Amino acid sequence: MLRLLKAGYENYEKRQVPVSERLNWEIYVVTDGELAPVFEGRKKIPLKQRYVWVMPRGLRYGWRSGKAPVMRYAFHFTALPNILCKAVDE
């Protein structure tokens, strides 16, 4: 079930998304700018352009962007099809 759909430009350089446990699956589609998840105690993941991030529920992470705002579509789901869940686990 889709719980949230959000689209628009965000500047995570100015308004950081702190690391926290996510209750839903999150799919972020980046169409303009750069975006990457942030994990505690791990080195920075490179920023990606024109990318789809699929993040499982229960994971602890935040988001960061480049200096320019990023255009992203955010989808939060309570569940995803099994085939996608298995692909993310791998």
C-alpha cells in the first residue's frame, strides 16, 4: 500500500534528513541533481544522478544531496512485491 507520494525539489545540503529508522519501504527516483543515503558509522556513499534508490523498511539512514537542489519523487510503501524484496536483500 502506498502511504506517501511526494515530488519536488529539495535541498538536503541546507535541510538535512537525519539518520533514523524507517518504518516503510522508500523508493526515491532522482531526475535532476544528486542524492545519496547517509548511514551512521559508514563512509559516504557517492552522490548519484538519474538514479532509483530502493530502501527497505527497518533500515537506519538519512539523505544528503549536492549543493544544488535535487528533484526527487519519493514513494513510501508498507509492502512491496516479493520479487523486489528479494532483489534488495541480495
